[in-house]
Amino acid sequence: MKKILLLLLVPFLVFSQGYTSYFTGNPTNITTTPQFGVCLMGGATENDNAMIWLLNKANGGDVVVLRSSGSNGYNDYFYSQLGVAVNSVETLVITSVAGATNPYVLDKVSKAELIWFAGGDQWDYISFFKDNAMETLLNNHVNVKNAPIGGTSAGMAILGGRYFSAQNGTVTSAQAMANPYASNVTLGGYSGTTLPTTDFLNVPFLGNVLTDTHYDNPDRRGRHVAFLARFFPVTLVKGIACNEYVAVCIESNGIAKVYGDYPNYNEFAYFVEPNCFWPNQVENCQTGQPLTWSFGGQALKVYKVPGTMNGSNYFDLSNGWQNGGVGGSWEHWSVANGVFAAVAGTSQYCILGDSDFKNNDIVLFPNPVKNTLYISESINVDYIIYDAQGRLIYQSQNVSNAIDVSFLNEGIYLIKIVNEGKITTKKFVKE
């Protein structure tokens, strides 16, 4: 053990085209069995307890920090200051696609038991890591190796399956609500116009989630709503956001623990859902016009969770977010003519009752269905698909009578159809 420690205390640098390496620890790689975990950090100083939670998931293995600027600020913090033993910490400062796909970098990422994204500019991460071997390794890390991953600020912003890319710089809440299609409202995480497929990172529990950071400085609630409104006509996107000193730590069972220093400080995480009751829809989201998404002041249901030092408060991301949480409170959010509003609210629960079912001449075929579901004698319909428990899965407006359901898992679903002002709910089986 003493011989190893002599190596551990000597950080060294490796310079190469497109990346810089800062290494601390044992240069001999070891392989451990990590545990799944995701840490979303709000963007200011890290919460030590949340980082200890994450480091423990590495099970003593090797930590890789990915960043596009800065240097080795995390090395000693992760390696020796938190009291969690890990084999090594290596920071890779990547400045190009060439750096991201360098064989040395890819080898280190492939062997990591924990990956952490530092802050910076999320567009750097997206433009350097997306659609190449680095993207493949990152997705394998969480979905094949089931290993922990996390990030702060820009690093948190890219972990959602939907994301604000910041390709043209940042945007304020006032700007996004005044014009949701402004040039700096650049969104990613969607391939095509009909299917809810992600296009970059596919992190469990975050596939249809758009994250936001630094939520309290400045107030980013309004821009977050504008981002979700942009997706809403095509796919139902939810949001997770953290105040600057808050962390959300997601366990393998979907429990999202919230770390912070409440009540000493107003430190909260927010779990944001579009109101799942029909006919909630975005009233006005057009280029050059202020956003209106009101639904009577209840367009979005938000669970606001105080962060505590031991992460005792939480929200349950499993079961379609239907289980709620502990220690938080519900709010209703809305935007009217570019002005944000938040009021005390009630919980989100979307079970369909028997009264929703009506007997009429509308027929679904084929039923069971594999790929395309047809609605008899109907054109230009609006529809919402729920799972068997009544959780809203997908919705679309003004479509033909052919509905693509190929992305659904096998099971029983309910579809609510609006045609010429009449609402009908039917069951179908996805094979």
C-alpha cells in the first residue's frame, strides 16, 4: 500500500492534439463493479454530501472528469478531500472532436467507473461528443456498464434526453418567453417530427427530460417553460431543475434525492410536468410572439423540493412520475403573454375513469397493432395516448387517421381522440 501511495501523490500532465490530461492517483487501472447513479448539480460550489454519494457508486474505481476548459480543479477534491477511496482521478480537458475521439481519451473513458462533466459551455460538449465514438462510450457507460455519471452547470444541461444546446449563446427567461423561437433558443434531443427519440445521451430516467441549472441566479423558470412549450406539440417533455447550490441524486429505483442546505438557504430542486389533463395545450408559441401557455394558470404541475444535507427529501421518477415525492410542495406554473406566474398547486395524477369511455362508431384497426394504428373515417384528429395506469405517454394535434405507435412498448394503452369537437377514449394493444 505504501508503494502505491507514492505514485498517488504525483499528478502529471499529458498534452496531445485536442486534449490535455491531468492525472492524480494510481496509474495502474483497476476494474471494479460500479453502481448506477446520476448526480445533477446546480452549477455553483458542489454539495459535498452529494458528491460523496456519487463517488461511493464508483466502488473504489477510476474517475474521469470531462471538461472543455479549465484544468485540474476536481482532482484533489475527488481523490482526497471527500474521504472516499478511489483508484485515480483523471481530468481530460477536451477542445475538439479530434480530442474527444483520440484513442487515449476513448480508452480512459471506456475504463472509467465514474464520469463527471464539469461546467463550461454545453455547446462544446455537444459539438465535440455527439455522433461519434465518445457518444457511444458515454451511453454504454450508463446503459451497459450501469455506472454512475453526473455533471454540474453545462455538465448537468447535457444529461437530459432533451436539452438546451446554447449553440448561439445563453438566453434569459424574458427573452425566451417574449419569443420562444428566438435565434438563441436552440434545442436538441429530438430526431424527426413524429417519434419521441433522443439524439445524444440516453440516461435512464432522463430520456424525456430537459434539465436546467442556476435556476435561482438568474430566475430561469420562464425560459424552462418556453423550452418545454417548444416540444409540447410533438412529445411530452418534463423538466428537472436545480438552484445553484442544489444537487439531485438519482438512485437505480428512480428515487431522486435532493441535497442542499435548506432551511439555512432557499435551496430547491424542481420537477416540472405539463398538466396531463385534456385539453391542456400551448395557446400561443409562434415565432416573434410572446408565449402563452396558461390552461387557467395550471399549464404545468411542479413539485418543489427543499434540498437537505442528508438528501432526505425526494421525488420519485419511476412509474411515470405518478408516485410524487416527500418533503416538497406542489405549484402551478403558467405563462400569459410572455409573463410567468407561479401559485400554490395540487398534485399530478392522471388516471382515466370509466366515464371517459363512450360507445360510438369510431373503430381502431388493426388492434392489436405493431406499427401503425388507423382510426376509421377520421381525419385531422387530435389525440393523447395513455398507458394502462392512465399516465400520459404521448400526444399530437391535427394529424391524419394513421398514427405511428412503433415506439411504444408492448402492452395495453388508452387513446383519447378529439374529432370535430367530440372526445372518445378507446383501448388498444401494442404488440
